[in-house]
Amino acid sequence: MKERCWEQFLLSADAGKNKLKSMLAAETIMRWLNVPLGLVYPEICQLCRSERASVETGFVCESCWSQVRFIRPPFCQVCGLPFPGALTTAFQCANCQGLDLHFDFARSAVVAKTVVLEAVHRFKYSHALWFETFLADLLVREAAPALCSEKWDFLVPVPLHPLKLREREFNQAGRLATHLSRATDIPQHLSMLRRATATKTQTLLSRAQRGVNMKNAFVVCPGAPVAEKSIVLVDDVFTTGATTSECARALRAAGARKVGVWTVARGL
């Protein structure tokens, strides 16, 4: 009996040694893998390039973080445009009063200025994927508590046209929606909407031109579970609302009960 116990002890000890060796080997491998990563992405802020920042913060330092302006009331109850005054009652801005917007509301986490605008542009157009953590954190901080207070069926990222997706290699709205889905447990539906036309970029267009450019640009995919659902559209920046409103129009036409919008940043 003693011999059997001793044999079991020795086997257990050997197993423990082997496990420890495996852990040390894995740690060594990860340490060596992090060497080239540190050379490619040095741990300094990728915005100001002067202060230290880590991958956990999206390579954005505390000084640059301090420039972020979160949107707080008062703001337009429709499009979320912040108002600099001291209003204490709900209001609708002059921009929304003259528009036929198809979503119930639009909200943004922060103002699209300074470091936020630079991070968005570099993330989207220059493949600076390290900014994903920073931008997703801004969105989740503000959107998750608000969304968890109501019942929502799906998060739907604003889709790219296949040609643009092939060129860019990723959909920034989809990446951001994934983080928000994890934080809220609201399922993400990637194939509910598709972009039917390859529209011009909205960046250099006027408000009126943006509306015309987006007309009938989106369609609901056959068989998508839209009827009587409450849906949140997710995108990076809200400017005039032309893009998200056209997405909401398609969802409404397919029977959606409620359509909200959340974006990282709000253009002014």
C-alpha cells in the first residue's frame, strides 16, 4: 500500500514538473514574440508620440485622453447634438426640425475633435488597428449603460460596400459593434443590412448632397429577422445622420419596431 502511494506521489511530482516546464517554455516563447512586437509598436502614445502608453490603452497616453470631450446634457433628443447653453428641458435642434430622419434617436459618446478625430481617421483609413481599443472603450463607456437599461434585440453595424470592404480589409463599424455586443450581451447581426450601391465618400459633401448620395443605398437582406425587432445601428462617426437614417429607413420598411443609433463620435 505504501509502495503504491509512493508511486502515485512520484507520478504526480513528474506531472507537476512537466507542467511547470511547459509553462516556462510558453512564457519564454511569448517573451520572444513580444520583442518584435515592441519594435514595431513601441510603447509610446501613437497620437502625441512623446509620452508612454501601452497596448491596453490603445497606445493613447493620459495627456491625450484628457483632451477627449464626452457628450453630456443638454443635447438634442433626436440626433444627440450637444448644446452649449444651460437648458434643463428636452429639446430638438434646428437641424433635425427640417429633416425626415428615420431613426428614433442617435447618441454619440464623445465630440469628434482633436485626438478622437485623428484616431478615427487613422483607424479607418490608415489601418491603425491599435486605436480600436481606445475607440471601443469610449463607445462602451457611454453606450453600454444606456442600452442595458432597455430591451434591444440586435446590434447592427453600418455595412460597407463589398468593393470598399475589399479595399479597407475590415469594417470599422463591425469591429466597434463587437466590443459593444460583448459588454451588453446584445447579439450582433452582421448580415441584416447590405450596401446596395457604391456611394461616394461623404467627407467632402454638403448636408444636402449627403442625403442624395445615400438615397436607397441600403437594403435588408432576405430572411433577416427584422419584423417587430428593436435594433441599434453602430458606426464610428455621426455627422448629418444621412447614412444611419437611410439604414433605419430600410429597417423600418422591413418592419422594425424601433431603431436607435450609437456612434463613437459626433461631428459638430
